[in-house]
Amino acid sequence: MILDLIFPNRCIHCNRIIESYFLVCNLCLDQVHFTHYDYFERNPIKEKCSLLFPVENTYALIRFEEESLSRKIIHELKYKGREITGKILAEWTTERLDFKNQRPDLMVSVPLHPKKLRERGYNQLHLFTETLSKFYGIPFDHHLIQRNHYSKAQALKDKQHRLETINTFSVTQPVTGKHILLIDDVFTTGNTISSIAWEILNSGDNKVSILVMAVDI
């Protein structure tokens, strides 16, 4: 296309011209710090979550490190309007995560408040979740959890404010007897995940596993 010639897509790290669908070039892909976590074994997220709520399995794709390409990728998704990044991250996940014969029953992503959704124009987790859902054959529900209060981005909060998640979320309909895979972008303190997990667990005889794009602990 003419626009591709005038405004070619460039690697967000080294600025090389790359194909329009890609985010980083092949050389810079080696600088993305993947976690190599085992979904079924103990890892830092499972250790943290186990202190907050009963958790089954946990996985993070990349490490959210200071001044890293991984952090830049997440910021492209959340703050630069590049929604397609969610699909790319999902494809990287499918190359590394195997549920084997223990697939969850349902995928649920952390919701945005309607005001935040209008500001951003999209939920950064939806395309990620939908891509995973299609690949693994696991249904998703974007409306099972609702966010009750508007708040500024987690990245702009201090640690004390991040702990204030009581009554932030609620379940919109009864759900019971399900193994739910709860999906978020960045795992930090675990308090947002914990708040939602308890809503799901208290809703019925459910189990919760965690999948995040990046981990920052």
C-alpha cells in the first residue's frame, strides 16, 4: 500500500523497517526477556498468589523490567494505541504455553471501567484473550467481571494506592463449578488479581488460574 511506503512500519526498539504486522525485528526479538515459566510448576507468581488466594496454575509471558524492550512492548499496547500488540503477544504465548489435558473452562480478562474504556478506545486484554481462545478452543467472557470504580492507571499509582482494591470488582452473573483462567497485562503486587479471584471463588465451587502478559516482581 502507498501508506506503507510513505510511513513504513518500524521495529519499536531499533527502528529498522519491518513488515506491517510485526512489532520488533528478528534481531531485537532476542532482547525480549521471556520468563520460561512452567504453567504447572511453582514460579514467582504462584508463590505470590498462594499468599493471597487459592490458585491452581500461573504463567507470565515476559518480564516487565525497567528500561527493557518488554516494558516498551506493554506500553505500546496500553498507551500508544497499538491494539494489534495484544494479538502478537498472544501468538508468542501459544508458542510457549501448553495446557496439556488440563485446559481451563473459561477465559476471563480484567475489565476496564467504562470511562477508561472510552478514553483508551479498547480493552488491551480483549484481542489477546480472543486470540488465545481461538487457538486453544477455550471460550471467553468479557462481561463476567465488572469494574465498579474508575481509577487512574496502575503505573501512575504509588504502592499504597495499589492495595486499595476492596469492592473494586464484582461478578455480573452466577458461575459455579468452573476452572477460570484470569487474564491480566502486568502482575505486580497481585492485589487486583486477588480481588477478582475472590469474587470468582466466592461465586461458587470454582477454581482460578492466572495468565499475564508480563510480570514485575
